[in-house]
Amino acid sequence: MAIKTPKKDGKNNVNAAIKSVHRLINESLSWKCAIAFFMGLILAIMLYPQILNIAPPEYRVGAIVTKNIQADRDFLVVDKAATEEKRAAAVESTRSLYDYDSDMPAKIATTISKTFSDMIKNAEEESKSPDKKKSSIEEAKKIFEGVSGITLTTSEFKKLNKKGFSIEVYDNVVKLVYYTYGDRLISNMDIRNLHKNKGIIIRNIENQEEKELDDLSSILDTGKMNSIIRKNAEVVFNTKRPDKTVILLAQKAMRPNLTFAKNTTEQRKQTVSDEAKPVLYKLQKNEMIIREGEKITPEDLDKLDALYKGQEGNKFVDVSIFSGIFLTIVLLSAVFYRMASPRFRLSKTVTTDLLFMGIAVILQVILVKAGIFICDSINMTYKLAPSFICVYAIPFTIGTMLVAILIGRNEGLIFSVFSSLMVVFLFEDKMSIFLLSLIGSAVAVHYIIHCERRSAFFKTGLLVGMVNMGTIACLSLLSGNLYVIETPLTLSMGLAGGILSGFIVSGLVPAFESLFGYTTDIKLLELANLNQPIFQEFLMAAPGTYHHSIIVASLVEAAAEEIGSNSLLAKVSAYYHDIGKMRKPQYFIENQPNWKNRHDDLSPQMSSLVIVSHVKDGCELAKEHNLGKAIEDIIRQHHGTGIVRYFYEKAKKESKVSDQSILEGDFRYPGPKPQTKEAGLVLLGDIVEASSRTLTNPTPARIGNLVDDRIKQAMEEGQLDESDLTFHDLKRIAETFTRILTGIFHRRIEYKQPSK
């Protein structure tokens, strides 16, 4: 009874969708152009800001230039000295701002009124409480000064205290204060000489109105107010001997009504300085800026700064730089694509591979930019070492390792050059970074291609790290910086960069395997485990086919090693090539009991349909069990477009009797023919192993003749035309198959039955 593997509809739908996308991508040349365009566009967007921010050569006053420097265009230079003079003149001509308080006399009157009231109230409270201790003169003086803010000597306060803070004294003081202020402007400094040449701006704090004052002669200084108050007292009180206490209190109470607005004035001067346009002069194209061997002067430095920074904000130049980056990337992509092997360019999966390589290089640039950002952040926060040291810990080989593992060695080497050229756009020291990235990537390609265990990622990463250390040491020798204190840290960063690459790649490979349908050697080793559930089902459902697949795997593995193709892929594909027979195992002779052949009850056409369907069933099972595209392709190709000859001949015989026509296409496998050496090996191994079972006396000569005949037949039918197998390969394959089958069918000693 046939074992039917339950279908996983959701999973099948996803796999079918991914396969459809892959097929659509690989069928159109325009997709290749689209990949190149969008990859170039994304990379240009990522690299453009970094290229603009690359620092120009550093020059300093007094340094000797090593070459002639000429203007490559017309540009304007800021005359810093003249600009500073212009700004200083603008600031100097800016008027200072003073705040005018017209309510100052009223404020003084209010303060004196409150002071007198508090002093009178204090005296009344003391008189109402005979037991309360009388306040001393000093205590009363403190109360007076605390409320009024006026400082008096003890004798001055005693005179005022004797008068009892009467209303008469208050009225006289207030009258004198109001008369003295009048319309006068009073300041606490002599601003007439300070601003006599340019005047000031007066701002009324009540309504914020401003006016300019050119004539400052009317502004009084508080230091000169005492004599003015004495004279005013004679006029106000119409006596030559006015009350001295009133005069004293008025003099002490006077406050300036014109104060300097320092903060606002400084802000206005800064604004005027900022708004002052720079003084410019023009340098013409090809004009000599400085000659070789001359010392750099401050004026020369201004010209050099303008030369290297003058392109900032120039939209035309910005577009030009961006276009240059984009076209350079596209051109490099086209060149490296043509450098790839014809087999790669003609592969049916080439567009999928190009898409993956485009994603890989974008991922590589993103990781490098992230590494630069982290290095700058660490350096700004901790300042443990110069920022360039941390750069060596960036994993420069990740993209190359992914391409080498998932596509191939040659493609990985070409990609290493391309990705190294891309990342150097992000650095000033381009040559050092290019060598570090390229050498590490080349070493990674050579060793990662043989990885058959997960630990190989870390071993390769460690090896890349050691190579990074050697490269850094060589570069340090070239620059004369090997024997410096930072060298051990620099070397350790290079080692860390290689190890980090191995860790990251080990996590990314399974994701890209699933997304793009790639099959790595690690996955093949996992699939080669005969204890997997699918193999156990295979053994129980179709034991004869299972045994046949094991022998075919032995044949193709040995032959693949002999001709230098992927022996692991050939062996694992051979294990699974007939897995479709699990669906209807009893219809295949190797699984049929001796007494029953189910094809006896079927027409030749129906029998052929059942036999051919095992290829389609095998592809479906490969999808369900995630065997990978490489194995699925070999399952589809392992019969090529061959004919099911037994049932075809049977149908021809029956057609002669029934006088019915038959179509040869009804008895052919759908194909395609084997597209790789490994698929061709599985086809030959399948044919040879099945035919070898028909030998009655399998001597080495008969086995050799059988192998040669079957390979020759496959060649004549054109089944190997697209597999890249050469005549030399076929000769060595025949020798290997003969050797292996001879070992399997070796003669055995016939043991006699023991006598009873």
C-alpha cells in the first residue's frame, strides 16, 4: 500500500509563490538591469553623505606646501580680517539701550509712606504695652532700613526719630523728590561721556516705546544729585535754611530712573554682527593659490578653506557627485558581471543570484556604516583610544562570505573586489581599508567554501582575524606606526573584526538559504543523515528503491570526486532522486513482490504516466521537506527527457495489433535535461545501477561493457548535452562506476551445507 505524505497547503502555497517569483525574475533580462539600477541607487544614497563629509586636506599657518595649488574654478573667498573689522564697526555703531521708569518718584513715595507707617505703628504698640521692653535705637534703625532700603548712620536716624516720622516730614520729602525728578533723566553712571558720539536708545518700560536720544547733556548722574537736592529744597520750601532731615532723607531715597538694559543691548549687538555680510573677493579659475615650497599665510589659509568648502550647498555640484557615484557603481557592476564565468552568466538562476549579491553588498555597507557610527559614539563617550583604531573591528568580510557559501568561490572572489571598492567610499584612508577588506575577503572565500560544519564559520572568522592582524601590521610598517603604544589594541581590533564576521554569517546563512532557495554543504550534511524521518518512511514504503538510491549515491559520490565536482551535492541528491516513488511504490519493479506486477492490469500509456509521475511527486515531496532548490532541480532532471522504453515498445506492439497510432511524447519524461555535472552524474548512476541488476553473470568485463553502453546511449540521446560533462569526465566516470559495481558484485564462496 502506497504511503501518502500529508500535504501542507500553507507551506506549499508559500513555496509555490517563492518559486514563481524566482522564475519570473530569472526569465527577463530587464530584471538584471532593474537590479543594477536599484542597487546602484540605494548604494549611492547611502554613500553620498559620507563622501561629502570626507574632510579635505588639513593645512595650518606656517606649514610648507608640497605641490602647487591652483583654483579649479571661479570662487569667492571671505576676507576674514576685513569681515571682522566690518562687524566690529557695526557693533560699535549700535546704540546702547536704557530703560526709563517714569514712575520712580511714585515708587519712592510709596516706600517712604510704608516705612513711616511701620515705624509709627511700632511706636504705638510699645506705648500700649508698658511691660514690653522698649526698642533700642539700633533695633528701630534696622526696622527702618529693612522696609525703606535706605541706609542711615545712627546720628542721622536719631534726628529723624526725634521728629516722630510725622506726616509733615513725609510730605516735605515727597514734595522735594517729585520736584527734583520732574522730567529729568537720572542714571547711576556718567553716560554723557560714555555715549556722547553715538547717543542712546531710551525705552519706556511702561509702554515699551523706544526713542533715540542724541543730546545726552540733560542726563544727570546720581552722584551729583545731593547738591541739586539742596538747591531745590531752598526753592521748594522758600527758605535759605530748609530742614536738613528732609534734605537728607530725600538724598538717600533718590534712585536712578534710567538703567542700562545690558542683556538686550548685547543681543542686539550680536544680531548686528551676525547680519553683517562678509567681505568677499574673487579668485579666478587656474589662478595660483600657493606655490610648492611656500609657507602658508593666514590669507592663503582662507583661500584653501574656500577652495575645499566652496562646493557646499551647490545643488549642481551635489547632483553631479550623486550621479557620479551612481554611474560608477552601475559601471562596476556591469564590468564584474562580464568578468564572471560564462556558466554563471548563462545559469537559469543568475538573476536571483544577482539580486542576492545586490542585497549582500547593501547589507555590507549598512554594517560598515553602523560600525563607523558605533566607533564614533564609543570614542566620544569614553575616549579610550584614537577613533581610527575601533574601525578595524568592523566585519568587512560578511558579504563576501555569504556569496561564497551560497553561490560559489569565483563569484565570491569577484564580489570581494566589488564590496571592498564600495566600503572604501566611507573612509578617508581608502587604500588601507581596501587592502584590509580585500585580503580578508579573499582568505574567507578560500576557506569558507569547504565549510561542512557550523563550527567552520567560527574557524574561518578566527583565521580572517589573524590575517587582519597581519595586514594591519604590514600597513603599520609602511606608515612607520608599528612601534607605537596603540599597536596591540589595533591588532586585537583586527582579530575581533574577523571573529565577528564568522558569528554574524553563521546567523545569516539559514535565513538566506530559505529566502533564496540556496543549499549549502552544511544543509547537505544534515540531509545526508539516513536517520531522518523521511528516510525511515522511504525505507518502509519502498525498500527496493531505498537500496537502489544508496548504491547510486555511492557511485556518483566516487565519480564526482574523480572529476572534481561537488561530491556532497551529488551524493545527497542521489539519496533523494527517487523519493517520489514513495507515493506509488508497488508500481516500480524493485518494490514489487515476485508474484504480482500491477502494470499487468494497466495500459502502456497509463503505466508510463505512473512511472513518469514519480518525478513530479519527488519535487513535491522535496518542497514539503525543504530539501532545497539544488536537490529539487536534480530530482526534476535525473531522467532528463528520456523515454520509458519498456512501455513504449509494449505500446508499439499493441498498436500493430489494434492498428492504433501512438505518440512518443506520451512516454517521455518532461525534463529538463541535466543542467549541471551533478545532475548528469545522478542520471548516469541511476541508469547504470538499474541496468546492472539485469546482469546474470556480473564479471568485471560485462560490468564495464554495460557501463560504457549505458553512458554511450545517454550521450546519443542528447541527455548530457547541457550538463557540462566532458568526454574526459565521462571516461573517468565510466572507470569509477565499473570499479564500484565490480566491488558490489564480487564473486563469493559458495558454502556447502553441513552433513547431517
